[in-house]
Amino acid sequence: GAVVSQHPSRVICKSGTSVKIECRSLDFQATTMFWYRQFPKKSLMLMATSNEGSKATYEQGVEKDKFLINHASLTLSTLTVTSAHPEDSSFYICSARLAGGGGTDTQYFGPGTRLTVL
Amino acid sequence: EDQVTQSPEALRLQEGESSSLNCSYTVSGLRGLFWYRQDPGKGPEFLFTLYSAGEEKEKERLKATLTKKESFLHITAPKPEDSATYLCAVHGANNLFFGTGTRLTVIP
């Protein structure tokens, strides 16, 4: 149980194009999903919190017009990197929050998407 | 401000050589401390959640413990397949805040 998928796993695109990454919770519903970015040998940096049916909440320093997030259903959130540039190349990882009882929530992570912008 | 420090940054063990990884944290209102395992090029895999000081959890060769200031991930008789980066994260008032991880290598 608690499986999260991401698609695509790897994408290479030209500078200036837009790239969409999908995150799905396969066996549970998630009202909240998260998008992280990870640089080589660095920890995960939270980019934004995606809430089903409402606008995403972005962390300080993350451009919301560049990283568009849509949480269209209880099992799907998408991240679109608009007008991608080489500095956007990174490993993007999503997670979905599985609510437990008494505030015991756990985030389950997807396998990640490697984005390379040429 | 939430802070998580993991040590050591990297650890090399012989197969069967037990050791511990440390996660020191500062957080206002701890709602949970999480341990994840991450293999290269993969997303983090959930291992444990600890909620209060004194709590312990075990899974195969791994055992996680928690105090008010730190958590330890004990690895007993590790095998080469335990090689990975182990991430610690705290959930305080804000969302999960991750440490930079300990990169564990177990040599056959």
C-alpha cells in the first residue's frame, strides 16, 4: 500500500519549452501532495504544497508562474515547468500525504523525475 | 527555525559491522520525526515515524530511537543491500524539513 508514481521518470527538453510532470497516488487518496527538488548530493527542498481543489502554496523563493501546480483530483497533481532553462535541470520528486489517526500523517514519495534542459 | 543535522555525512562499514546514524534536530512542536532510505536516482522510501521521546521502532536490521534532541538509526549486522542514503526529516509547525542525509556504504 501507499504507492506514489511519477511520470515521466526522465525527460530531456530544449531551453524555452514547457515540461509537465505527473504525480499519482495509486492506492490512496491524497488531499495534499508536495513537490520537492533535489540537487546532487543535497537534501530535498520543498518547492510547494499542492492542495486538491485550491491553489498551491509556494515556498519562499519559488516562482509560482514558472512552476505551475495543478491538483485536479484526490489522486493526481501535476507540476509544469514553464519556459525551462538549463538551471531548471534537477531531480523533481513528489510526495503524497496519507492521513493517519490522531494527526499521524506520513508522506510517501514518488520515484522522481530527472529533468535535463539543453 | 526548524533545523536538522545528520552525522556522519558518509559512513563505510564492513558487512556485519553494526553502527548508528545520528539525526540532531531543533523544532518547535515536534509532530513527528521520519526516517527515509533513498537509493541513487530514486525517491525516498519511508522507513519509520517516531512521535515522542523514548519511542523505538524496528524493521529487520534497522532500529530507530528518539530523544528530545536527537534520533538514532541503528543498523545491526548490515549487508551490502543496506547501502543507501538515509534521510531524517522532522515535522514541526511547518511541513517536513529534511537533513542532508548519511550516505552508507556496506562493503562485502
